[in-house]
Amino acid sequence: MMSNQSDENPYLQQEILSASPIRLRWMLIRRAEELCGFVQQLWIAGERLQAAGWLLRIREILGELLDGVSDESNPVSKQVSDFYVFLLQLITRIEQTNDPQQLKTLEELLHLESETWQQVVQKVASENLSQTNPSAVFSMHQSSDGTNSFSGGDYSGGFSLEV
């Protein structure tokens, strides 16, 4: 019934294996949001049983996200965990009623959460980039004989590209 997308897509599998915890969280949220749209399509097609399986997967993702909010010393943790509890309650109602409007609400809330975490991922990435040692950045130079060479950082090898 449900295939494991990461088994079918080696690029996705590699992205998951190399992702930071923040990026993994964002990827989970995005996946849950995508699955909401997929469930809607299955409902339209009359595939209620298959849709129920994907609703279960969304529930599992929400549970994983809730489990990741366990730092009681962080004052925001309580609010974030309350949000995921609310989403879990919402998906329970969706599973019981097959209400497309509630599914749409879940999808919209996950979209807002995804946008928030995407900003966090981008902020962390830009902070990491700004902390990169400028001397480690490579640059390309054109020499008098018309060849291009890379220099910078600890690279020393005389590699050149003729253009």
C-alpha cells in the first residue's frame, strides 16, 4: 500500500542522512503538509482506505515532531508541544469525520509551520556561511596566458582550466 519514498529515491535518502536536526524537522513538516494534499486527492478518488493509511503516517510524523520538543528548560517548548498536541487532536477529528475542511486547516497550519522552520534553516545556513574562514574560499583567476586557475584556502596544486 504505502511505499517508503526514501527507499525509492537515493537522493532523498542521502539528503536525510546528511541533514541537520533542524533541517530534518523542516523536512518532516513539509512531508506532512504534502501528505495532506495527497489524502485530499485520495478522498476525491474514493480511496478512503488508502487515505486512512496516509492519515496514519501524518499522525506518526506529528508524534515524531512532538517527541522532538522535550527541553523543559526552554520556555518555548511548552507552547510548541501544545501546538503539536492540538494538531494531533485535529488529525483525530479528521480520521473520525473525513472532513475536508479540517484537513485543509491542518494543511494550512503545517504550511505556516513549514515556512517558519524554513526560515530557521536559512538563518542557520547563513550564520554558518558567515562563520566560514574567508581564506578558505576559492576564487578563479585568469593568468596572462589565458588559462583560468583556482586559488585560495589551503589549496595548492596549480590546477587550471583552459577556456
